[in-house]
Amino acid sequence: MKILLINLPWESGAKDYTTRQYLLTAYVKYPPLGLLAIAAEVNPKHSIKLLDAMAANMSIEDTVQHIRSYKPDILGISVVTRHLYQMCVISRRIKEELPDTKIIAGGPHVNYWPEETMRLGTLDYILPGYGEKTFPLLIDTIEKGGEPQLMKNIPNLYYRSSDGQIHSNPLEKAPIILDSLPFPNRRFINLDDYYSAVDRVKTTTLYSSRGCPFSCIFCDVQEKRFHYRTAKSVVDEFEEIIKLGIKEIHVFDDTFNIRRQRVIDICNEILKRGIKVRWSARARAVPFDREMILLMKEAGCTRLHIGVESLDPATLKYMNKKQTREQILNFFQLCREFDMETLAYFIIGFPNETREYRKSLLEEVIKLGVTYAFCNILSPLAKTKYYQSLLDDGIFKEDYWVDFIRNPKKDFELPLPRSPQLQKELEAVADDFHRRFCYRLKFILREVKKTILSPRMLLVKAKLALLLFSEAKHRNGIP
Ligand code: B12
Ligand code: SF4
């Protein structure tokens, strides 16, 4: 059978104001690990192709044309909530034009809203949860004729019986230790198509764990159990990736260092095998200590990403970050001491945050010695405590996300949770933050030095710098 897996295009997706729109596509293009993971154990007798319409900057129409000319027997779509409209348009068009193609959706949106997604009526199957084992099972069952009674044996599956009724099979909990899952199969993509603006050389991502037990009020990572690979499995994947010619690995976990001992074990395993590769990870400020950073450094870790969010103690408390200002300062102190690069994310726009705080933020960030910094704007994402608080307090009169999820609209935009003037001010602060952070002589010289041997990465960085400049020209400074 011909299977086509797609990552949806950006066009007409729901807008939010978390990250400034012009930065979204310029900064990062990373591989769709979810699609690569579900493809890994599909019987090799089937032909699988992957279309990353987002990375290829394709339009909805281009994507439909591509699917139509490929004529797959099975179309698998990975869906995030913000791309639900694109999913509906594309799957409806394919149902009309290729009625024999079976369409299956999975991914973060489907995991959160399976019933509602099935009710949209454009899909044959919905497969929430981890798809590594269930997707190949569904393919085999469809190949055998796809009778509804056979579908009963596929965990998590939503399907229709012959009378059109929706059925769902019981949800199977994913294992806590993920070593039995295959590694994402990276041969379905061209690794050269992916990069981030902070890379120096050819890089790719891996996940060593999934889920985060914390409950920051703005965050929609719903997977609250921490699932992880053991050190052996993580380092096996490092070795597999190195064989693909990759020189730098970015561990894209929700939070890499939740378990201190696992971090230590991974570093020791890298050292034991004598692996020489640069790597980076997404971390929290706790647990973090001298022994840990020393070992990480020895094992090749060169950069840590951290969601600082705020440097104001009251705001940190309000957002339930479970990370104090002191712990954050200690994190950066250790990173400076051990010459570990950092990429820090900040969020502005929390209630009670003062204008003075925002004005002094950039200066504080520079003092901390942060290597790269992002300033986002607080936005009420679906299923977050922050969004719920806006509903509870009557600031939002309707459940706009639920309306969108039941009836996805083109270019959907949530109403602002604050005055338009304040929103404008926050946008100006974020733009000014990025521009002034990047337009420092020290920063520019360091970036050029780091990337001088990679014309491709120099070009990515130059494009980003131009973008920051042209955006700044549209503004007259912070109101
Ligand atoms: C890596 C990552 C990225 C990377 C790569 C994105 C990509 N295409 O994969 C980058 C930085 C580019 C990115 C961008 C964005 N991301 Co992102 N990202 C992540 C992150 C941290 C890890 C995803 C991952 O690789 N997991 C490991 C893989 C193996 O798991 P998985 O993707 O969930 O896939 C499994 C299942 O979901 C399922 N599955 C997935 N697809 C399919 C398809 C089928 C047919 C089937 C059957 C099953 C299936 O099986 C897979 C294997 O178990 C998650 C957080 C998280 N923990 O999920 C956020 C997350 C997915 N991103 C999110 C968002 C919002 C975005 C953006 C829209 C942000 C923005 N404004 O630009 C964009 C658009 C992304 C897009 N269209 O894919 C949200 C989605 C929330 C939601 N409700 O939908 C998440 C959950 C983070 C969050 N809470 O905010 N992201
Ligand atoms: S922001 Fe980070 S620490 Fe907080 S819940 Fe989300 S993933 Fe976990």
C-alpha cells in the first residue's frame, strides 16, 4: 500500500500572540519526530513517503495537489490544535477527490480532543496516544479489508461502524520506560532541510523523555506523567544519529533534567562509549548543580535551553513555575562558570507585571550572561489554567477554543485578554528586546565566529538579523 504522512502547512492556521509571527518560521525548522516515529515499524513492504508541508513552506493548495498526484491508499496527518483548519480543508478535499484514500489523524490535538476531531466528519480514523505500535497495526488491518469488527483490536482507535456510528477502543496507557519504542526513522526526511538559528553545524533533534509533571498555568503540555528512555537507549540513538553524518544533537524533551540520576547516567554512558558529539537539551533550573553541569560539559553538552519565563518572584509564584528567582540566578551562575551556552525563554504580559519590570528585563538578561534569549507574550492556550481563569473571571464570555475545535475557522484569532494598548506595548517590548539583544557587537562577533565555517548557517542568521531590523523599522520604540 502507498502511505503518505503529512505535517500540515502554516497557511490559515490559528494565530496566537505567544511568539511574534515574523519569528515563527525564521528561527527554527525541526523534523516531525512524531511522523518519523509512527513510520518506524510499519511493514517495509508498504511504501511510505513523508511530506513536511510546513518545513517546505507549502500552501494548502500545494499540499492538496501533492497528495492528489501521489494518490496514497492511506493518508496519515499529524495535527496540532492551531493547524486544525488546514487539517479539515485538506482532508475534506481529499475525501472528495480521492474517495478510496483512508485518512487517519493523530498527534497532540487528537490526543487532547479525540471525540471532537472525529466528529468533524472529514476523517476515517483517529488514533490518539503513542502511535509507534498502533499505527502499523491499523495499516495491517486496513490492508486486510478494514472491517469494523477487526478495528476492535486496535487500542485507542476511533472508527465508524457500517451505520456511521462513532466507536472508540479503550485507551492504553503508554509505558513509563520507552525503550521498547522504535527510534524515529530519519531516513524518511532530508536532514539538510532542518535547522535552527542557534546551530553551528548539521544538527538534528531527538527526544529522550516525554511529558512534564509540572503545571505552569500558561503551558498546554498535557502529558503529566514523565515517560523516558534509559541511558542505554538514549545513547544508542545518539550513535545511530552520528552515523547519519550529524555533528550536533538537540534533545528536545519537555524537560530533560527532571530526574537528576538519569542525566548523570546518560552523561556517564556517553563518556563510557567515548562518543564525541556536541549536544544540547531543554532543562529547568532545578534540579541543577555543580556535579551535574561538570559531567554534562565533559559529555559534550554545549547548550542548555531554559524556560525562565520571569525574573520577578511574585510572577514566578503566580504562574506556578516551581522555580525561584534564586534557583534561576544559580543556574546562570553555573552556566557562566562552566562556559555552557544558554537559550532562555521569557514571557511578558502576566497580570500585575509592571512596566518597570519590562523596561529593565533586557538589561537583567544581558547581565545574566544569557547566550540567546526569546521574549514571548502570555497567550491563553487551550486547556491551560490561564485560559480557564479568563473564563472563570468572565474576561472571556465564551469558550472560544471549544468553538474553534468544533468548527475550525480560517485564520482563527482569540480575542485579546488585555487592552489593545497594552498588547501593542507588549509587542513593542518583545520586538525591542530581540533587536537590542541581537544587535550587540559582542553578540554579532560571537555568532559570526561560531558559524564562519558554515555558509548555510551564516545565511540563516543573516536572514533573521535582517528580519529583526525590518520589523524594528515599523516601530517607533516602546510606547
Ligand atoms: C519538537 C516540537 C516542535 C518542533 C518540531 C515540530 C514537529 N513538526 O514535530 C518545532 C519547534 C518546529 C515545533 C513547532 C510547533 N509546535 Co511544537 N512541540 C514540539 C514538542 C516539544 C515535542 C514534539 C515531539 O517531537 N515529540 C516526540 C514525538 C515522538 O511525539 P509526538 O509528536 O506527540 O507524536 C506521537 C503521537 O502524538 C502520535 N502521532 C503524532 N502524529 C501522528 C500522526 C498520525 C497519523 C498518528 C496515527 C499518530 C501520530 O504518535 C507519535 C509517536 O508516539 C511538543 C511537546 C510535546 N511533548 O509533545 C511541542 C508541541 C507539539 N508543539 C506545539 C505547538 C503549538 C507548536 C507550534 C504550533 C508552535 C508555534 N506557534 O509555532 C509549531 C507548529 C508545529 C507543527 N505543525 O508540527 C504544541 C501543540 C499543542 C496542541 N494542542 O496542539 C506542543 C504539544 C507543545 C505545547 N504544549 O505547546 N514544535
Ligand atoms: S512550562 Fe515547562 S515546566 Fe512548566 S509545565 Fe510546561 S513543560 Fe513543564
